[in-house]
Amino acid sequence: MTLVHAFDVLGDPVRRRILELLAEGEQTAGAITASVQREFGISQPAVSQHLRVLRENGFTTVRAEGTRRLYSVDTGPLREADRWLERFWSQRLDALATEIARGRRTKRAPATPKEDEDSDEGHP
């Protein structure tokens, strides 16, 4: 999966909420569905579709325990996205800091001899 695709998956608020619920620990599909239905007012099949997208894209794992399906977060894709964001923003922030520093240096350019003479007017 590409990072752009990972951000597409994570761009949906329902899927992000499911991951937040799973960050608290493994949960049954029924518990996830009940929480998401309450919060978002969507149907059980819609919640199942979001769980499927997360599972097929590697963000969650599922295991059977009798008739129940227990979901948990798979941190691999999240760590990969986090590393990319760290590099991306680090480079952007470094560039911004450089530009800000350049702007400050331009504003604080040394005074020309004429400006020095003007500022001394009226002073012996």
C-alpha cells in the first residue's frame, strides 16, 4: 500500500474513530459497531464495510473466538505513515526556519554611512 493510499484510508472520520476505539485494546466487531452506530448514526453493514477497508489495508487484524470476531490495531502502517510525516514536516519546518532567518537578516541589514550620520543629528 502506498502512503497516499494510507492517508485516503485514514481520511475517513469513521475509520479514524474505529482506530481510536481499538487503540484502547482489542474489541469485538459488535462492540465497535455499537459505538460507531451511536456516534455516527450509520448502519451495521456500513460499519462492517469500514472494518473491512481497515483490515484489507493492514490497519487492523481480526481473529475468531467462537462466533465473535475480535479486532485489534496493526501498528505497522501507522508507524510507516508517522515516519513519513516526521520526515516531511521536518524538512518543511527546516526550510521555513531558514526563510524566516533570511527575512530577519534582510530587515536587519547594516546601516549605510548616510543613515549613521542622520541618526547622529543633534548629538555632539
